[in-house]
Amino acid sequence: MTENTFNTPAAGSSGPEKPRSRNGLIYGILIAALAGTWIYMLYDKNKTTDQIAQQATQIDSISTSRDALQQEYNAANARLDDLISQNSRMDSLVKTKDKEIADMKARIQGILSNKNATQKELAEARRLIETLKGNIENYTETIERLEGEKIVLTGERDNARKERDEVSTQRDSLNKKVNLGSVLHASNIHLQPINIKKNGKEVETTKAKRADMMRVSFDLDENRIAPTGDKELYVAITSPDGSPLAVEALGSGRFTLEDGTEKLYTAKKTVNYATGQKQTVSMDWKQNSDFKPGDYAVEIYHDGYKIGSGKVTLKKGGLF
């Protein structure tokens, strides 16, 4: 028999199986490494995503804080401007610290205008805003105190003014009484129509057609209050139709009554009056037109007060 020359491994031999097992191990290690790499990459990606999300959240938080601080600062600044506009004293108070406040406001606005401001800077802005608000509260309290003092001073001033007004009223009343007491009084008043003859002789008449002028005569009574000196007297004559006899070219004009109104006068005369003495006065009115028949009234004034009155009636023509 021919001898079998094939190399057949004996039972229990590991000769041809060893390379296959080694390759499988290598493949397993490679697969595990690749899986580990993917797992690490996935983990790192998730971690990066979380970091980005955290950064975005932090940025949003800073932006929200900055916006809130901006609104708070705007409100405080508006309050300060309102106090200044409503109270002149506030303006002077602020001016005493205007450099400090201006620097504070500039720093606050600089931080809030910076979109990349940090949390630390925003915290500084918040502290400065709180300081500004504290200053505003102090200013408000100062104004309220000043206003309280003003009310007290106003009350005291009003009381002083009231007392002064009362004294002034009493003084004015007394002066008025003295002034009234010094106003002269006229009595024995006569309004006489006068006819002037060709020879110059003057004769009293009652006929309108014969009257050439009116003579007003009266007595200034004794007055122990009126001081000695010149006294200006006004005579106002009214014609029968109610119109005043007044011709500017003949010396007539206007004078002021004690109530401030004006009145036409026919004639005026300045007399030198002596205190406590009676004095007779007369003045003539000769107009540039004929006298009409009817009732004529005369009023005499001194210092704007009527001090006497009288009347006369002129009849129509006829024999003297």
C-alpha cells in the first residue's frame, strides 16, 4: 500500500487555526477603537453645543440686564430733569455738584452704550444708578424742607403784609379824614347875571337877552385844618339844556374829581387862603354867545370835592 503523504494535523493540534484567531482580535480592537472615537466625537460635539448654548444664555442675560439698567437710568434721569424744571432751587442745588453728577451720568451711559459690557461693568453701572437715585431722593427731601420753610416764611410774610395793610388802611383813612377836613367849604353862593351898560356900569339882571356875563360869588368858610396857602377852585356852570358852559379859548378846561373821573369846568381861580379865616371869592364868566333863558346851575369844587352849589333863572326878554 501506498503511504499517505498529506500533512494532516493531529487531533488537538492548533497549527492552521492560530492566524485566523489573531486577525479576529485585531479587527475587534480596530472596531472598538473606531467606536470609541465616534463616541468621543459625539460627546465632544454635545459638550461644545452645551457650551455655546450657555454662552448664548449668558449673552442674553447680559443684554437683558443692560436693557433693564438703561430703563432704570432713563427713569432716574427724567426724574432729575423734572425736578430741575419745576423748581428753580433744585437747579442751584444740582449746580453745586454738577461736575460729580455729569461724570456719573457719563460713566453710566458709557457702560450701557457698550454692547459688549461685562457683568462687572453692568454691576458698576447699577451701583452708579443707585447712587444717582439716592442723590435725587436727597434733593427731593431738601426741596420739601425748603418748601416747608417757604410756606412758613410766606405765612409770616402774609401776616406782616396784613398788619402793614391794616396800618396802611388806618393811615389812609386818617389821611382821608385829614384831607377831607382840609377841604374848604363854600357858602352864601350867588350866580348873578350881569348887564354891562355903555358907560361900563354893571347891573344885575334877570333877563337872558340883557345878560352879558355871569358872576359867581361865595364865601370860603373858616377852616382850622386847611393850611394857609394857594387854593385852586373850579366853577362849573350848567346851561338850561344841561350842557356845561365851557369854552377852551376863554379859559375853560377839565379837572379831576376825587373818584378819578374828569369834569369840565367853566372857570377856575387860585385864591390865597388863610387858616381859620373866612374869605369872599368871586369870578366872572363872559361867553362868546348869548345866554339862553332858563335855569342855570353852578357847582364849586376844591381838591376834587364839590364844596357848594347854587342856581339862577334867566327869563326871556323884556324891559330891565
